[in-house]
Amino acid sequence: MLKTTTALVAVTALLGAPAFAGSPAAPAPDPVIVPAAPLAPSSPNWTGFYAGGQLGYANVDTDIPGVDGDGLIGGLVLGYDYDLGNNWVVGGGLDYDWADVDLEPGISLDNVFRAKLRGGYKIGNGLLYGTGGYVWADTNTVGDDDGYFIGGGYEHMVTQNVSVGAEVLYHQFDNFGTANTDVDATTVQARATFRF
């Protein structure tokens, strides 16, 4: 009887002892680490002032037969854009260009000034926009005149502070200077700006 009781106490002690290595209990599973989803690419914020330069080509036509010409045009740009936060950007700016466009012997287009409004839609790091506004032009001998222009362009952010782009503008002048002639001009220019 004593052997049976001792054996029963030994078995009970073993069954009541804490489980150590080799325990029949299944270990807890390792935590599963799920990588974070990549952030959607965001377009840059266009809000702020900018200044830069532009260079290109101008083609000028008048309603006087044979009085037209084309040549180099380029100058400075200054402006401000406001990013509406919903892929739309609006802004305004000033351009001043020096020109070298001979219309006939003794008459050349020398300077062009623009005050412009623009509005555009963001495409990734770029801005596709339309523009228009007031234009003033000056010649060396037949005076100056003002008119309007319309056009469009594309600008692309290369870095947070630098953008490059291109713009095409159509200009219209009625009764230009002392020549009293209608003038239209088309410009195509590349530009680079620094954004503050």
C-alpha cells in the first residue's frame, strides 16, 4: 500500500509541476509585420513668388504688305502663384522682353511688356495653363502701342525651388503707333524660374 501511495504521490507531483521546455502546449505565433502601404505621390505646392528669365522667337505681321519680320526675343519674368489645393493653380505676373525683330529697313520691334493672369491644372510635377492679359510694345521709329494677348504653356518643377517651361502667346495691336496699322505677333519662349 505504501508503494502504491508513493507512486500515486510521485505521479501527482509530476502532473502538477510547471511545464518547461518540451511542454506539449503550442507556442504563441510570432507577430505578423505588415509593411506600410506606399504614400501616393503628391504634386508640389505652387504657392509663392517666382522670378526668372525667358528666351525665344517672335513672328510679327502687319496689315501693310511686306512689313513683317521675325527674330529673337527674351527677358525677365516675375510673378506669384496660388495653389488652390485641388489640382488648380491661379496667379499673375509681369514679363519684360527685349526684342530684335526687323519689320522693314529702319523699323524694328525693340521691347515688349506684359501684365498677365494665368490659371492651370497640375499634372504630377507640372502645370498646364492658359494665360492672357495686357501687352505694350515699342519700336525704334514708329512709336508704341498697347493691346492684349492670349496663350498657354507648360511649367515643370525640377526641384522644390526651380521650374522650367515653355509658353506660346498670340498678341494683337490695333492702330499701332504713328504707322496706324494693325499688328499681330506670336511668340514662343522657353523659361526658367526660381521660386521663393
